[in-house]
Amino acid sequence: MAISISLTVNGATVTADIEPHTLLVQFLREQLRLTGTHVGCDTAQCGACTVHLDGRAVKACNVLAVQADGASVTTIEGLSHDGELHPMQAAFRACHGLQCGFCTPGMVMSASALAMRQPDLTEADVRAQLDGNLCRCTGYHNIVKAVLEGAAGMKAGAHASPAAAKATA
């Protein structure tokens, strides 16, 4: 039995019929073809599937799509605007905060939500708050450096996702 949902994804209204057991990550990847949201562990442990749901970072493998009905979702594809990288994306690129890149979208989404909530981050804050995002390739040094640089860019007035800006207002 399909259920109809309507939500805003990356600024666009989306209406779809889905099965009640469909996870948000499945809906984003399989129905909307937004494949930047990765499926890593399927158990909410790795953070590769992190998206913003009404401005909050959530693990999309742990949320049913019906729970997002009426909400606003921002994926990694929706973080940049007008061809310009979001400050957190730019910082990950500049600081080499990735290796294979599999965890990067989830890291960027978690880090940008963290920086919106807590603009004056310290290295200890970043290490503690990103403990739910796993990277199997790096020692996290460049990731932490990227998050701090991205947070500084966000604080300096660079853009945030529309849903996130609304959530913090």
C-alpha cells in the first residue's frame, strides 16, 4: 500500500508515492537520483548518509521517508548555490579533507550543521561532535582542519542552505 508524501528537497517541492517502509536514504537515491547521499553501514553508525532535515543533521538510513513528509531536506547536491561551493565544501577541497571521498558528503553535511549551531568551534569540539561520522581512509587531521576552515568561512557570512538558515532564524 503506497503512501503519498510531499516535501521540499534542495529547494524544490517533491511529491511521490512510496511504500511505508522506505527509508529516506532510499527515497533520495533511488527515486530522486540524488546519489551524493551514500549508504555506508545501513545502521546509523557511519554517517555517510547524513542530510539536513529542517536544518538538523540526520542520518537518512535511520529515518523513514514518511517521517520527512512536509519537511525540508537538503542533500550534498543542494548545499552549493549558483555553481559556487558552500564554504564547508570549499574547505574540504582546499584542506584535502578527503581521500576516497565516500564519507565526504556525510562529513560535509554534519560539519556544516555543526558550524551553524556552534560557529566558534575548537579542534576538540570538531573531534567530539563528528564522532558519528566515520572515515576509513584518513587520520581525521585534514578533516578537522577543513571543518574549522569551513566554519570560519560560514561565520564570515558565506551562504548556508535555505532550510538551515530558516532553522537557525
